[in-house]
Amino acid sequence: MTNPNLVQNGGFEQSSPPALPPFWSGSGETQAGGTQLLGANNAQLLTPGETITQTLLPLQAGEQYQFQAAFFASATSGTIDVDITGIPTHSFQAAPLTSNYRFYNFDFIATGTTASLIITNNSDANLRVDVVSVKLTNSNLVQNGGFEQSSPPALPPFWSGSGETQTGGTQLLGVNNALLAPGETINQTLLPLQAGEQYQFQAAFAAAGSVGTIDVDITGISTRSFQALRLDSAYTFYNFTFIATGTTASLIITNNSNSVLQVDVVSVKLTNPNLVQNGGFEQSSPPALPPFWSGSGETQAGGTQLLGANNALLAPGETITQTLLPLQVGEQYQFQAAFAAAGTVGTIDVDITGTSTRTFQALNLLDSSQYAFYNFDFFAAGTTASLIITNNSNADLRVDIVSVKLA
């Protein structure tokens, strides 16, 4: 069933810049003209202390939700604070949110049916905000996933390994994070899984390595290896999906790169099936796109990928496309892909049959050769739909780990 966004006008597309309404109020403003991530508008919060706020659509008391937003900051100190009625303030360290939009999130349990959302810029630089959402989410099977119960430098409770925990500004969210020197590991036994069900692993990595991999092992599945060179040195969320082979599983994160790795906000959750086939291009034989994919782009291997062995490469003007597995009419879905974009002008356009083109500003995506995940929600207009990704920027685009799932 549809999992609606309880934030209204979350992408600020209904606003008339510089005004915040409808739904939003506060001391911030909205912008247009190229400062946005997606669509036409974004919010801007000047420093210090500007806010944007709205009353969320009704929540279900006791249920677990996820807050998510795309932040673009160039701060060196301070925090980006998110307040939701009835829960403690969640503070993102502003310094790790260095330039260009990335999505950041946290989970919370609703304490009542009515709640206000407030985002406050308590950093030393301006903050841009786009694509804000609050949605129901599944329970996290990682305990102490944000390392908030740990007493640095110790890893416990739940975690063990050769790594350690840190505090004092190195974290993304809260007060602590994990630190893994080259060759070090952290691990824990997950809460029980359901055999045969699909799950998503996600963690915020800040990786300084130029060679090697960040490896994630979960009992019963093959090692998933992220290329360290393709991860950003500032915290960015990375994920993959897997099918549980049993009810009991251990999670191991290993730093097999040549520099330190910081880790925060680790989760393993039930997820919906991916309607994109060969979304990671692992079944392709570079430079060919098939199976399932076609278009004018190509696939690559040899270190240009984020995860696994392959990725897609689109030169300016090139496309990749496939027919999605059947959708449910009227249901809400989320498109997500990892982009590594070098463009300084133009857009990355995503078309899905029956919905309007969604346009990401190339300049505002994570630049150079590092990947970040980007997403948007849409309602299915029919059971059959084609997905088309077009590089309408002025430089090459790399694409990996494409998915379309029920939201």
C-alpha cells in the first residue's frame, strides 16, 4: 500500500519564491533559478538561526517513521537541527555536509498524532534544503546503529571488532560514530530476519581511501564491495539490497582501503522488491547495456563502479532505458539511483511513463568521481511503464544501483 509523505510541499514546488507557503512558514525563504536539486525550487536558511516549519499530516502514535531531506551546506562548524514534536532534537554536524546536495535521514517513533517539523540552521554558513519527507519505515535490525549507546573508544553494546568509536564532532548525527583504520572491522549479530524476504543495508560512510574497498558481509550472501575511491570523504549514505537466507545473520563492515573510514547511522530494514531489472548492471557485459537495458549509453568496469563490478556511463545527450516490471496503478513509488556527475550546467532527467519528467540540476549533484544516491517519489499512472535516464548536462554521468520500489 502507498506510504505517503506526511510533509506537504516537501520539494517547495508549490511555493512562489521567496515566499515559503503553502504549508511552510518560518524565517527562511525559497529560491529558484538553479539552486534547487530537483524541480524548480528549494528552501534557503541563512545563518545563524533561520528556520522553516510546518505541521505534519497526522501520524500514528507508536509507529516508526523516517525523516529525510536533501541538504546543501558549506559550513565549517555548528549543526543542522531537526525538531519533531515529542522527540529529542536530532543534530547533524554541519561540517560533514560539505557542498552539493546529499540526502540525510534518521528514524523516530511518533509520540502522538499531531506534530510540527522544524529545521533550523545553527551552522556558520547558508543552508539549502530540498525534497523533505516524513514516512513510515520498517524497524531497524541493527542495534545501536548510530553508536549512541557506546562509550568511546569502546564499541559495545552490540558492536564488537577491531575498530573503535569516536565523539567530539567527527559524527554525522548525534554524538558518536565508528572509526575503522585500514584492515579493521566492526560487527554485530542482527535481530532476527525473515528467510526469503528482501532487506536493505544502509550506512553513512566518510571514506578517505584512494584504493581498495569497503566490504560489507551479511551471513548467507556474497560480500558487497564499495569502491573506496568512489565514496565521498564527507558523510554520504550508501546502500544495497539482499535476500535473507536464514533468520540469524551477522553483519561485518571491513575497511579494506588505504585510509581511515568513519561510519554512522547503520541500518538493515525490510524493503520492497526492485522493479528495475539489472539495476546494478552486474548482468551486463561491458560496454554492452543488455540484458533489460538499452539506449545510447554503455556499461563500464574496472573501478569506475560504486558497488559490484559494473556501472553505466552516459556521455552528454546519451540515454539508458528499460521497461519496468509491472506497477500497481495509483500506488506511490520511489525512484533511486547513485549518480556520479561532473556536469556544471544542464540537468539529469528521469522519465517514467505517465509522470512528468523529473529534472536534477547537474551542478548541484555530488561532483567529480564520487557517487551519491538521489531519489524522488511518483504515483504509477498505469501497470506498464518505461524508465529513461538522460544526461542533458555538459559532462559524463556515471550511474549505478538503480531502483524503483513501492515507497
